[in-house]
Amino acid sequence: MMSLTTTSLAETVKKQYFYKLKANIDSFSSLVGIQILAILFSLGGISSSGMGGSFVNVNVKYYSPDLVLVFTLIWSFITAVTITTRPYRNHDFSFVTSRLSSSLSNILFLVTASVLGSVTALLSGNLLQMISYLILNEQLYNIGSGAEHMVLGFVVAFLYLMLIGACGYLIGSLIQVSKLFVLLFPILFIGLLFLEGVVTNGFIVSNVYKFYAMESVLFLFVGKTVLTAVALFIAAISILNRLEVRR
């Protein structure tokens, strides 16, 4: 007599998620490496200003984890593209799985990566200040950054990382459909930048940047980024599902 074991979608996603956390440990190692590199680039300050008189010269440097966050955004994009490739998708065959459970576990992995990336990016600002004070002997003056500021910074950084990760996941899915997208996306991006410089009042890139980066109302910013990320993930899931059926 045969017994059939049915596994729920939630249980399958959970198993795949924990498996991917272990299997993709190298991606977190690369996060540490790229953030250390960004910290080194930030040691000279992200900007500076100076003034002087007959007897006194003052040079002010501004230290911020902004560059670390930019490098982390690049890492998030590359990681999202990488987990859509065939070798990573083949890992799922170790489980009783479906394309939906695979994509959902990938999204959970990207959420975890975004949380970790946003926390370490923000904390790198404190590390940067310590290095500047203890090693470079810089005199530091801290502009108020209480708990509320830290929480807000984490939320914003996390949402940006999720948005970029969703973009990378969709692009990676399209690349799996056709390798021509590997050439198409850089050409399209360069073309948009060219048009951005030609058109006086701006073009798509500046409008997209203003839409997400210049939003001053937190509620609207959260709504924009969350809805966009969800839409991108749904599109990627649909593409990957059809890809597997076709093959």
C-alpha cells in the first residue's frame, strides 16, 4: 500500500528559503566585501568645503554612509539577477517544488538580503566615523541622529534595496527568456541617458528618479516603492512560470 505525502506550498517555500540562505552564503560574504570597499572610498568624505582668513583655515568634510548604500544597491541588483540563472534554478530540483514556490522563496531571500544590507549600510556610517576619529584623527561633529532618524533611514534603505532587487529579478527573468536581453538592456539604458542629456526638460530617467527619490511624504514613498516592487515580482514570476512550461 502506497502512502502519498502532500506538502503545502508554505512548507515548501519555507524549506527552499532556508536552503537558499545556506546555499547563497557567498552572496552575503560579497556584501561585506563591497561595503568595506565603499567605506574605504568614503574615508575622504563624500563632500568637503573650506574657508580661510589671515590666520585660520577651516576645512570641513562630510561623512555619510550614502556611498555604502549605493554599492549595496548594486549588490542587490546583481544578486537578484544571479538567482534567476539556470544553475540556481536547478538547485530547486532537490525539493518537491513548483515554479511558484521557487520564486516565492527567492523573493523571501531577497527580502532578507535587503534587511541585512540596509542594516549594515546604516551601521557603516558609525564605523566610518570611528575610523575617521581613531585612525585619521579627524575632529568629528555629529548632526543629530536619534532613534527616529535611524528607523526612518532603515525603512528608506530597505525599500530602495527591495525595489532594485525587484528590478534585477525581473531583468534576470527576461534574460532567461532570451540572451538578447543581455545586449538590449545596456543599449536601452545608454540610449535613455543620451536622450536625457539631449532633451532640455529631462526625459524618462529624471522623471523616474523624481517619482521615487524626491517624494517628501513617507506614506506616498512607501506606497510607490511597495506597489512597484510587488508588480515587478509578479511579472517576473509569470515569466519564469511560462519559461519552465515552454522548456
